[in-house]
Amino acid sequence: MSYYVDEFDVAVVGAGHAGVEAALASARLGVRTALFTISLDSIANMPCNPSIGGTAKGHLVREIDALGGQMGKSADKCFIQSRMLNRGKGPAVHSLRVQADRVAYHNYMKKVCEEQENLFVKQAEVSGITVESGEIKGITTALGAYYNVKKVIIATGTYLGGVIHIGDVSYESGPDATLPAKHLTKSLEEAGLTIRRFKTGTPSRVHKRSIDFDRLERQDGDDDIQPFSFETDRYSMKNRVSCYIAYTNEETHKVIRDNIGRSPLYSGRIHAVGPRYCPSIEDKIMRFSERPRHQLFIEPMGLGTDEYYLQGMSSSLPEDVQIAFLHTIKGLEHVEIMRNAYAIEYDCCDPTEMYHTLEFKNVKGLYGAGQFNGTSGYEEAAAQGLIAGINAALSVLGREQITLSRSSSYIGTLIDDLVIKGVTDPYRMMTSRSEYRLILRQDNADERLTPIGYRVGLISEERYRAFLDKWECIRNEVTRLKKTSVKPTAELNEMLTRKGTTPIENSVRICELIKRPQLTYDDVIVFDETAPELCYEVKEQAALQIEYEGYIRRQLEDIEKLRKLEEKKLPPDTDYKALRGLSLEAAEKLNKIRPRNIGEASRISGVSPADVTVLVIWLASLKENGGEQ
Amino acid sequence: MGTIAAISTPRAQGGISVIRISGEGALAVADKIFTGRKPSAMDGYTCAYGYIAVDGDKIDDVILTVFRAPHSYTGEDVVEISCHGGIYVSERILSLVFSNGAVPARAGEFTERAFLNGKIGLTEAEAVMDVISAQGRAHLRRAGNVKNGSMHRLISGYSERLVKLLGNISAWIDYPEEDIEGLSDDEIRSELEDIRRGLKKLSDSYENSRIIKNGIDTVIAGKPNVGKSTLMNAMSGCERSIVTSQAGTTRDIIEESVRVGDIVLRLSDTAGIRSSEDIVEQAGIDRAVKKMGNADLIIAVFDNSSELDDEDRRIIELCADAQGKKIACVNKSDEENVLDTGQLTGFDGIVNISAANHDISSLESLLCDMFIGEDTADEVLVNERQKQCLDKALSLVGEAETAVGSVTLDAVNIVLDEALDALLELDGERVSDKVVSEVFSHFCVGK
């Protein structure tokens, strides 16, 4: 028996990192939004690593914030240790990573959702969607409650069809001992979605008192903490905990090798595709048998608990084997396991069935985000949730939906990779996935995306003004550095010699000195009497723009090339099989993926340069045809 | 759109070949290589007689025709160079066009431009697409053949090394917390240097393979009556030069192609080098001297049965100044040895033959050793496009090598991406996909 309860503009299914971001964005844009979760106690839970950010993922969080999303602000509130990774490897790859207090983060996000106007948080398992004439009409819960809805965002994470494996034991479950979503898959398949099965895993959690910290390497946070959010005051932040590093050894590896037959991955009970980048410890040992040791990080789960997370030790081996191999590790000889490591299988979609807006091509009003789309990671999930939430709301409001290009952001790159190239295993963001990484830096995420966030309506007038002022300041300073010269004084030349670069004989423009590899902005600026008082962010940007000018120009030229290709729009309803001259493979792929423009078409595997030429000519002939009519 | 060029007549021996250049820079390219009227000063639909020269040496006399945009086949500025037929000459001219700013035209690209510029009507559009896709498929087949070729194997060797290097840097950047040892600037620089040298060698060997494909431009030189024509006849197996024992019989350059093992020699038997009162013969001698300077190979013939004289010494001097490879060929080995071979300096090899007895096997084996070394592509399907990609990669790797240490690695990385892009172009693979799989297959990273 089903019964009508209420109606919403947008219903978000799942309240993990994708779902929360989607629901908040939608509600903040002023549409009536419901957020459904199997358990209110799992909102924005981190069932795996209690950390946010990291390489490329840190970029994503900064971009989410620049667009007006929530993750960065919450992470700034709930972090317990913060580090900027890759300092010294270049500005493009600086990446912020924090340890977060898992429970505090959940509580904070739950409260943010509860306090959000237009947002209705509900505990229920969504068991089906109602589609009429290819368009979303409603959803039903497992109890039979029916809601009329205009848009649905699926953000089911590892809950959808979740099955946990530990050794030879398997059971239906969501992550962290939650209930799985057992019914929705069938309904999605009936709506025409292709459903696939992926797998991921998580390591065990251990008790603090059983760790011998004296035998481990300690790792502290940065003294000079940078926030994720462009709105957080950088001087208000403090580290509260340390993390520790340990190593596996030959003995550990022997225990694992001796018991490998008891792993469901190796005995063949798990058939789903696991992530290449995040192998379980047994995978690492079998695949990289020549490595004498593997590193693991021991990280606190929060301030209010004694649980520690063992990063690098995800496993699906039986509990007794887990205990045995952990006890071989120096510092963990007497470790007490509180939660076992496990592998989890779950249902996900084929993201090539979606547009860049994250709306499914075959079901109007149905969106997907996060692990359901074949990705992995809280940050990847949140980024998609934000875009899906924005677009569902814009669509309800009758406004044009947004898509981000590859050259605009890591978010744009992530989504483009998903919907154009597709995924064969859970997708993790990496800096090497972006061809424009010298432009897509974490420090200039606001320059790239805040104007978009403002137009959408997630960035306040006040924040936008401050943003405009900051970038005007930066432009002025760059111009000033290019015009202003310094004279060859004894002090200046002493500094130059000390830094290992040639002294100057005549006046030199400041920008020329900053470009010298041995010198930084701060080294030079003290010799400039006219230098204005500037904040850290402005100085940083001005220096970067001068030091990397040539390389930035190079990337801008590449971006321009891409833009020209993306300007050549392909009509959405083309039947490529009817188009003469295309190879069969290209026609099939084009019909399936339906690229919006020539640039996207050229990125599809199986579409050759000759096929692209055929498309270009065909497009031109269409235009000519249109002109004659 | 850039300036493109191709040989637009069939690639076969024929009376005339046409090299077509199209694009904004077509006239500028022509200005640089054509001696005669200045193409950029010519009106559309006019032509001029002149010659194409490289470093002052004439390649061929040509007729150059100028078409001005939009009144041309493609609708852009077009220059057509009609040269004397033959693959060798037309490819040399095309090479020169590329090194002066044009890029190789893709299959059907002239037609594509013609269409995009409105020179071909809508009704012809579909026919054009058929042609392009057919040519594209043919190109793929050719590329498939090239993929199995040794040149491609060698290039992939270097692209794999770049992938490895980039994978290493990426793993180190993307997984800073893992136990991955980063490469030092010196290690990166030395790997890049090594790759650059390798690519340079490949690029040079391409030149070699071009020579082999088109025939090695060979001059047989020597004082009059030392046995040059007899040698040429021994190699070609027919009496072509007029061979008499009277010095000064050969007055002009006589050409002949002969095959020695896998290589083709384009032989010129030149007039003997000596000062002559005879005006006609002197003109022949001047030509011979000039030809020696430019040849890919000089076979200098000396007489085993007499001492080195001034004329022989003049040949040795001329050889020393020449650019190509040089072989000293001591003829009449069946006669008593008088010649002091220790004085034959500056040669890449010395062999003894008896041309009159057709005993030239030592010369043949030396030629094979010399031109079919291990790094020389035995597949000669290598085309100009590959060479261009190779040269682009070469210069980018060089640029990255200099940048290491003076800018951060993230910036060096994007230059290397571009270099790898150039090398992968033939395979149609993408840098980011390659590097990401490299990271996952060779580094143990993750939670």
C-alpha cells in the first residue's frame, strides 16, 4: 500500500557528501528540497578515511567553496590537523589536506542541513522512482510513502545494493554497519539505466591505548595553516592532533601471502571492479611483491574518541588474519581492533548515460552524483553533488543549467572524464588528469569559479564584492611590478650575490628580478620603497603570475584551442549512423555519448581524427544549408 | 588555420610533380625558398620561372604559380611549385617547404579547406566526406604498417621512457604521502638529456633512411683514366659511360641507379678532376667538383699501380671538404702495388677492387655496413609527419631539460606533456590516460 505524503521540487536520495552538497545547493537556490537518508545518524559520515582534501582532492574542495558549496567551510570548522602537501613541488600541485573529527563533521553538517531554509531532512529508504513519458514524477519509500517530485538526485554511495565481505563471510549492509538500500536498483533499471557493480574497501580501526606511539614516526600539522574556504579567517585555525607512520615488513607480507586463499578477492567471490589506485593491502603485496615494505598512516578519528584509523591497510581478509598481520607491525604488536577492515560491493551507473549537467539523457529530471556515478572519494562526491543540486534547482526555476569546461576547473575535468570517457573502475581525481593544471591551481579557484557561483546565486553580494576587490588589487600589483624599477644599491646587490644570482648595474624592473629562479617576491619587494601594503593572497597571486608568466601563457593558448573546438556545436538529435563517412565504431560511440561539440567528440576513444574531420565538414554543410533556407 | 603543404601529383616517377602550399603563410614560405621573382609580390594567376635552392645550391629549376585568396582551390593563398618529376626531387622540395614553416597536409585537408571556405558547393560535401574517410582509413592502414616498423618501435621506446618519467613525477606529486622516492633535478635532467640524444639520433637516422629510400646520391671521383667508368659499369652491369683508355673521355655527368644489397646508389660518373684546356671538358670538371661537395657519398678511385700524384692529392682535398661519406677505392688491385695507401687520409673506409675484373665485393660490403647500421630504419614507411612530430618532441624535451631546476616541476611537466603528445600523435593515445595508467601499474599507492 502506498500513500501520498507531500510534494517537493527536488528530492535527494542519500545524505553523504554528494547528497548533502546537492540538497544544500538546491535549497539555497530557493526550491523546496527533501533530503532522504537511511539513517539520520549517518549524514555526511566518513565511513573510510577521516580526512578531507589531498592532492587534486584539495583542489576540488577549494573549487566547491569558490562556487558557494559547503564542504570547505565544514572542514575548516571540524579539522583537527591541517597540512599543505607538495610545498616545494610548484604552485599547481600544492594541495591542502586535513584530518577531520568524524563525529564533529557529521554533527556539524547535520545541523547545517537542519537549519537550512527550504530543506527537509527525512529518514527513509527510497525504494523506487516514478517515471512517466521519460520524465521523473515521484518517489516512493520502503514504507510506501509517495512524494510528487520534479527532480530526483541519486547519491546512494555504497548503500545501493551494498554487500560487505570479510574473509568467507558476506552480508548485505551499507557502510559502517548501516542498512543497505535494497530496492531502488530495480526501479532504476526499469527506468532504463545501466547498472554496474563496483567495489571498495576500508581498513580496520584500532584503540589508542594499544598503539606503541614511541615506536612510530610522528607527523605534525603545518604551523602556518591555510583554510579551505576563501571565507575562513586563516589566523583562527589550530592543529590539535598528530598522525603517525608505520611500515609493514616481510613478516606481515608472509602472513598475508599464507592466507591469500581466504580473501574473497582472490577466491573469486567478489566479482566487482575495485579501484586501481586504492588497492587493499593484500593487492599491494601480491601485485608489488618486490616491495620490502608498505607505509601506513595511523590517524585519530576525532577528539571525542580513542579510535584510530590505519590508512593503507584496507583488507577483506578474515578477522583472525587481520589481527595476525597487524601484530607483525612495529608499534602495533599489541594492537586491539575495534572495527574490522572490510570490502564493500555496491551498484553504480554508467556515467556516459548522463549529460555534463549530471542529468540522465533518457530520464528527464533524474540526476546522479558521487559514488553512484562511478567515482570514489568524499571530495569527488561533493563536487558532483554541488553541480547536480545546482542544475536540478535551476531546471525547476526554468533557468539554464550550468556545465563547467575542462579548462575551468578540476570539477569540470572530473565530470567531462565521467560523461565523455566513462569509467572502468572507481575514479579518483589526480593532478595528472588535467591538461591545464598550471592554470587550475588551488590558490586561484575563486578567480576561476566565483563569478559562476555568483551568477548561479550561491555567492552573496558581499562575498562577490570582496572577490572583485581582491582581484583588482592583484591586477594592479602585477602591472605595478612590471612598470616599477629598482636601483642597483649596495644592499640589493649584496642580497643578489648572497642568493647566487648576478648583481645589477642599472635599474631593473622588479618583475625581471622576481622571474629569476633564485629569488622570491618577498626577497625583492623590500627594496621597493613604493610597494603598497598588501595581504598575503594578493602578494602570492602577483608573484605567481609573474614567475610563471610564460607557462601560463602557453596553457592559455591551449585553452583557446579547446574553446574553438568547443564552439563547434553538434545538434543534439543527430543520428550519426546516417552520417556518411564516419567509421562504424565512431558512429556507435557518438550515438551513445552524444557529445555537445567537436571538442568533446574528439576526446571519445574510437573517434579518429578522420572522423572528426567528417563531423566538421558535415557541421559546416548544415550551417550553409540553414543559411539558404 | 596554419599553412599546409603536400605533393599533389601521384607519387611516382613522372615528367612533372606539383608541390602545393596553402594558407596564410604560403607566400612567405615560397619567398624563402624560391629564387626568381618574389612570390609575395606576384599577382594571382601568374607564374614565374626560377629555381629552388638550399644553402645556395640549386635543387631544381621550377615554375611557381601564385593564386591569391579567395581565388584559389582552397580559397586561401596558394602556391604551386612544378618541378621536374621524380620522387627524390619533389620530396626534397617538400622537406624544404616544411622546414620553412608549413606543416604536412592531412588526408583530404586541401579539399576540407576548400569546402570550409565555400569553394565547393553543398552538393559536393558528401562526396568530399567519402573521400576523406576513405583516405583516413587508408592513412590508418598505413599508420598500422608504420606501427610495426622499426622507426615506430624506436620512437615508442622513447615515448615509453617519457611516460615512465612523467608517471614517476606524477606519482610523486599525486601521492606525496606514500613511500615514493622523488627524482632529483639531476636525475630528471640526465634522463631528459639521454632521451633528447636518442631522439636526435633518430631524427638524423631519418635523414639516412630518406637517403636510402630515394637513393644515395653518389659521386665516383678520381683523376682521369683511373677506372671510374669501369667501376660504374661493373656496378651497374652495363656499358653506359664511354670507356676508353684515353684520359678525358667522360665530359659530363652520367647518372645511373644501381642496387647494392638493400640500398640504392644514384651514381654519377664525373669527368676526371684535372685542369683542362678544353673548355667543354673544364665545364664538366667544374660541375664535378661542385657535385662532390653536396653528394651523400663519394667513391674516390685511386690507381694501385702508380704513386699518388697532384691530381690524386687534389681529390683527397676535395673529399676532405665534402659533406657526405667518403670511400677510398684502390683500383687495379690485381696489378703490382705501388701506391702508398697510408697517404689516403680522411676517408670513412678504404677498399681494394679490380673494376676491370668485376671484383668489387669489398666495396659492396663496406657500403652495406656504412648505410645499414642498427639504428637505421629498415622500414622506409616513415613519413614527413612522423619526422615533424619527432623534431617537435626533440625541441620540447630540450626546453624541459633547460627548465629543470629553474622552475618548479609542475611547469616542467606541462612541457613534457606536450613533448609526449607529439610522440604519441601517431598512436592516437592521450597523455593523461597513459600517465595515469603508468602511475597505477607501477606504483603501489592508496589507502
